[in-house]
Amino acid sequence: MISSIDQGVSSGEQLRRPSAVRFIVLLGLVSLFADMTYEGARSAIGPYLGILGAGGAVVGFVAGFGEFLGYALRLLSGYLSDRTGSYWAITIAGYALSLSAVPLLALAGHWEIAALLIVAERAGKALRNPARDAMLSHAASQTGLGWGFGLHGALDQTGAILGPFIVSAMFLFDGAYQNGFAVLALPAVLAMSLLAGARHVYPRPHDLGVAPPQLLAGRFPRLFWIYVAATGLVAAGYADFPLIAFHFGKTGVFSPVWIPVLYSFAMAADAAASFFLGRLFDRIGIGAMALATSLSALSAPFAFFGGPALAICGLVFWGIGMGAQSSVMRAAIAPFAPASMRGTAYGIFNAVYGFCWFAGSSLLGILYEWSLAALAATSLLLQIAAVGILLLVARARSGGTPAGGI
């Protein structure tokens, strides 16, 4: 169990809003450098696997399985973080695993080895995220959940903008992705250094939290499960970027050197959407997630059917959806969960989300080999179905429906 506390702050005492903001910013900077590392690699994974001999179905399966494992393991990670109170230890171990896997991609000579490292990076993310999000939710309760998660998401995605530029620059310099993966070791080291500093300054971040009202320990309200089902539909219908990048490379819509740059462009839309949607969430609640999903549903038809101009529009919609998933989707979990079950709630949410992402990504990869029209229609319909459920949850919450049912 974590012990000690910041100097001058007694156990159980809520820290002031400025301290909560500093904690959110510090974790955001950790995520900035971490995202610079693994999103830089992710921007090139599709074409890189293709260079190493993988086909479209393999790319879709590897991306989907990595996401599945990266989310399914969060069920165990979230439970363990609540059970043991070792939020920091679990967070640090997860970051160490994921950030060490990326530079090793430079040494992968076969797609099977690269796939294993991709899965390892996702597993590390699975280990850390429920514990980190639980700590973040306590601080964000001081600032507004949407604002806190939105700010963290915007900083996170700033790293996702910069990382692909590094990989693209290295590719432009020598025509190979390996050196780009190797250079990403630098932001990985910076992320781990900042994380160690955050652990030293804020050893008990749950003391920042404001407990959600009218929640019973030991159970989740029915709306929690309905909301989680809606997020699963969003995940199932979302085309992963490696498959989109594979399509760009295969069809020649964009040359390989521009694909990481386009990913950075999508991440810029992601960062802007994270902060804007986070603030909107604090005003209108889950309706902000429904709005973002309505826009992101257009990403697959535009990206897979358009020329360069429509494909760029598709990436903007894709980035908006990712921004919602990195801010609003996570922020909405905290009000459903008692403080003592926050890690478990994030673990359940992420496990369902990841299973659906795996199933959907694998299906979309298979559909890509068969019919682009079927791929686009499947992606669109699943996300539109999610919008309907999200609106149902939003109406139930705004109408004052009891937490236990609708």
C-alpha cells in the first residue's frame, strides 16, 4: 500500500485546485513523451509490416490483437491496482515495458518479431492505464472531469503529433524506418524520468479526489454497463490507423514518406478535439461523446474511398473520434464508480473496449481483402448504433434517472 504524502498536506486532505492542475500537467507531459515514442512507431507500423512481408489481413490482425491484449489485460491491472493500492508501481512497470519495446523494433528483421514487439508495447500500456487513469480521475475531479482528461489528452496527443515527424524525417533521410525507431529511445527516457519525478512529488494522488455522490461501494450502476456497451460498438467500428496506412501505401494515394506526416495531422485533430470535447463534456455530459462519434463514423468511407483530399478529411474525422476516446470516453467513467473501485471500473471499460476493438479490427482487415464497400458500411453502422445508445444514456442521466437503472 502506498504510504507518505506531499509535504504540508495531511492524509485525507484535498489538495487545492492548483496542485491538481500541476499533477494533471505532469502526467500529461509523461504521456507527451510516451506518445511521441509509441505513436511515432505506430505511424509506420502498417507500411513497416508490409516491407517485412505481411499482408493486409496480417496487419489488421496484429493491430487488432495488440489492442485486444492491450485492453483485456487492463481488467486484471485495474483490479490489482484497487486491491493492492499500488497505483504508482503498476503505472511505472507498464510504462517501462511499453517504452522499451519501441526502440527494439529497429532490430526486427521479420514481421513476426515486429508483431511480437507491437504486442509487448500494447501489453505495457494495458498494465499502466487503469492505475494511471484512476489517479488522474481524482485530480480531474477538482478541475472538472472533462477539462482534466481533455487537458491530459491534448498533451498526450501533442506527443503523438511530434513522434511521427521524427520517423518521417528519418525515413526521408535514409529511406528506412529502423533509424526512426531507434531515435525514439530518447523521448522514452524522458518519459520515464518525468514519471519518476511525478511519483516523488505526488506519492498519494488519490488525496486530490472529490468522491462522486450517491454511489454504493461494491457495485456499479446499470447505466455504467450500458455506457460500456456503447463504447464497445465505437471500438468495433473504428478502423485502426495501420490498416488505413496500409491502404494508402498499397493504392499509392500517398507516398510512404507522407504517411507518418498524415498521422501527425490526424493527431493534431485528436489533440484539438480532446480539449474542446473535454470542456463540452463538462457542459452537456455524454452528449459530447455522441456528437464526436457521429463525426468519426464518416472516417472510414472518406479514408478508403476518396482521393487525397477526401482521405485527409477522413483522417480529420478519425482524429476527432480518437480525441473523444482519449478524453470524453475516459472522463465519463469516473462518475459511475465509487472511489474505491475506480481502477476496476477503468479495467472493465478497457477490457470490453479492447475485445471489441480486436474483433472489429480483425473483421475490418478481412473485409478489406474482400470489399471496401462492406468495410465502410460495417464501420459506419456500428458507430451509428453506438450514437443511439449514448444518447439514451445521456437522456437518462440528464433526466435524473436513479443510478441503478433506466
